[in-house]
Amino acid sequence: MTAEQIIPVLRIFDYDKAIEFYVGWLGFKINFEHTFHEGAPRYIEVERAGILLHLSEHHGDGTPGTHVFIWCRELKEYHRELIGKQYKYNRPGLEETFYDSWCVTVNDPFNNKLSFNEKKG
């Protein structure tokens, strides 16, 4: 077996808050949304720079408190972009790690954590 892509499914509880956070602040775009009928839970795919995430309001899809570790490039620029938006609920730092990398960690409104990491050098 060879994996082609891994897509984490993160549990969300409020569509508007999820869009504000993932699209408005983090800069992801919505690839698709699905709901079975009006008022039913939503399932959303968001993407930015090759990072795909699925966000689900469905009971049993993911567990609040999930931590997603992401290797990326140009992290300092992304950090500046995030700080520049002055999102009132999250002001992440740019931290040096023990594994010789830079890291920006953000917590979504549903207690999921995304750690964006870039190797030094």
C-alpha cells in the first residue's frame, strides 16, 4: 500500500465560527460543502497551500481536541499574515522547537489544534 494523501477530519460545532476561523483568518478556501437537507449537519473541505482539512458537524466525526501537525514552508511569512489580521481570539507566537524547527500553533474555536512547522535552514 502507498498513501496518496492524508486528510484529517476535525469536529466543529458552529458553521459560522468555523468559516470565520478557517477561511476568514487562516486563509483556507472552501472546496466543497455537503449537507443531506436543510438544518442537517454540514461537512466541509477546506484547502490552503496543499493542506486539506475536512470539517464536520456530524456526531462521531472526529473528536474535539485533535492536534494536527503540519510541515510547511514560508512559515514566518504566514505568521506575519496571521498577526496582521489582528484576529481577536488568537495571536500565535513563532516559536523555536526542540526538533530544530519553527512552529506556529493555533487553536480553533472547537479546541482542535493546528501546529504549522518549518525546519530551520
